Amino acid sequence: MRKGLLFIISGPAGSGKGTVVNRLLSAHPELKLSISATTRQPRPGEVDGVHYYYISKDEFEERIASGKMLEYTTYSGNYYGTPEKEVRQALENGQDIILEIEVDGAMQIKERIEGAVAIMLTPPNSQVLEARLRGRGTETDEVIKWRLARAKEEVKLLPKYDYLVINEDNRSDECAQMVYSIILAEHQKSIHNRSIIEKFI
Amino acid sequence: MRKGLLFIISGPAGSGKGTVVNRLLSAHPELKLSISATTRQPRPGEVDGVHYYYISKDEFEERIASGKMLEYTTYSGNYYGTPEKEVRQALENGQDIILEIEVDGAMQIKERIEGAVAIMLTPPNSQVLEARLRGRGTETDEVIKWRLARAKEEVKLLPKYDYLVINEDNRSDECAQMVYSIILAEHQKSIHNRSIIEKFI
């Protein structure tokens, strides 16, 4: 059976990666977003194993200690992380997984999951990024400057990524299609298809 | 400017690569088939630089001696080969090139043109291949056996290729689309897109 592949999508705030990932998932429902584990309480309507895996703080810390989290972070006093077992099981079952994640976590996961494919999504340049951030109208000058500086640092990590997809304004659909082409192509790599040789012997 | 990429397509006789390449080129006229050099005379209607580069035997042999042919072969007393200069010039001009070629030549070119992408096209298995070869009704049992044995040797070289695309019966269009996805994905590789970093500095 065809094994699943893990696709990491990351990019600076303002790259539009959330929209691109949503378009990708709705156009290709066979792809699944990785489900994070968290120690925060489920909100009304949230379902364990669908929105998050809800686990206790003790269990989360035990999983960190025993190396069972592919990556994790804290936010507002709660842990959020990517559980290794669930990801590996889904891949074994042939499920392709999309993981939207920051650059630090992306690099950690790429080291631990062999064959993980890292795709960086960026705006075409820092001017467009700045215009997008200002266009939101929700962030102070200081925050915008910080985000631009951070974007610069993130984009410098491109050589550690496998692919770059540039998200021009109002092109989320084309961008999602391009990511899908990358997903298709990755499955055709000869390293994943050695079993054809047996079919000729 | 975006540089062109060279895509090598090879596969056993009966893989249907000729049809797939034709579909690919007619759906995506921006792609160009590599033009071979030959010492045979132009036939009526053939145009130099379009169907072939027609050159003299002396010139062809001089080019072989000075390493200016990426690969070559002889057939019916004439030379046929892939001229290096024309391929490199087209790539520099941003032109993607498709090269349909046998496995031996494919490996020679992959060594000489950095970043050349090798795609192997095969039938799903040797039974389908045999049925296709017999279906042609033009080849003796002996020739068919020889082709099957040769296909087996060719498919064994898959690990030297970058990608495998399986051509099921009557699926040339899907196959051409898959090759096109590979072409799109290859252009997104981070190694070809480092210039984005400057746009954030």
C-alpha cells in the first residue's frame, strides 16, 4: 500500500498560509490536517480527536520528557504540540498529512520524520508583506516592524526547505494548486516507487 | 529570470512515452522538445533547426571528439545526437526542455547537465507490457521476448531516476498531467528560488 507523506507548510505571518491550507483541504478532502495535542479545555462544540487531542498537563509533560512530541510550544499557559504516534500511524495507513507550523517546529519535524517535505510560503517581497500587515489595521507600528524583521529571518531559512511557493495577492487558489502539484510530484519520486521493479521480474 | 529546466523522459518500448510526450507538448506549448542533430539528409518538408539540426558527418565526428554532444547513437549509417550548446542556450533563455531518450543516454545527460530531472515512464507491470507488444501485431515472438528482457533491465535502473510515472492503459492524458505536475513542482524547489531572500532584505 502507498505510504502517506507529511507536508509541512510554513511561512511568515502575512504569507496567507492559513487561507492556502484551507483551500487545499477543501479542494482535496483526502488530505488531512495534523491534529495537535493541547492541555487547554475543549470549547463548546470542539471534539476530542477532531479539533485537538485534549490531554492533561501531566500527560503532556510526560510525553515531552519521553520524546513523544514531534514539537511543542506554550501559549497562554497551555501546551500545544504535535504528537508523534498519531502522525506516524496516519502515515503508515497511507494518509497524507498537512502540518501548518512555524519554522522552528518545521525544522525539528523534518529531522525526525524521514521524507517529510517542507514547503515555505511567502509573499512576493517585503513591501507586499508590509502592505498586508498594515491592511489588517489591527497591529501597531511596532508589531508590524517586529513581524517584518521576523519574516526576513524566516525567509533566510529557505535553503532548509524543499520548496518555495510565492503567494501573490488574491492568488490563494493558484497557490493551493501549486502545493497540490508538489504533493502529486512527491508521491512519484522513484524512492517511493521501487516496488515497480518487482513487477517486471 | 527563471532558468529553464531539462526533463528527461525515458522508458521501455511499450511504455507509451511517445504518446505521453505528444500530449504533454500539445497541452503545454511553452515546453519544447529537444532538437537532435543528425547527419542524415533532410526529408521533404523538414526544416533545419525545427525537425533536426542537419550537420555533416565530419562536423558530427568533430563534435563527438571535442565533447560537444551530450549523447549520441548511430542508426542506419547516420549519427543522431543531442548537441550540448543548443540545450544549454535554451536553458539559459528560460526555456524548459523535454528530452525523450533511452536509459543509457539519459544517465549520460543527467551527469553532464546539473539539475536535469529524469522521469521514468513504465507500464504497470510486465504482463501489461507484453500484451501491448503483442497487440501491435508487428513483432515476432523473439523480438517481444527480447523487448521484455530489456524492459526488465531498464526498470531496474529506476533508482537512478528522480521520478516514476506509471502509464496504465488508455491513461496517456492523466500521465501527461502527472509529468506536468512534476515540471511545476521542480520549478518550486528552494534551490531554484533563493533570490526570494534578497526581496526581504
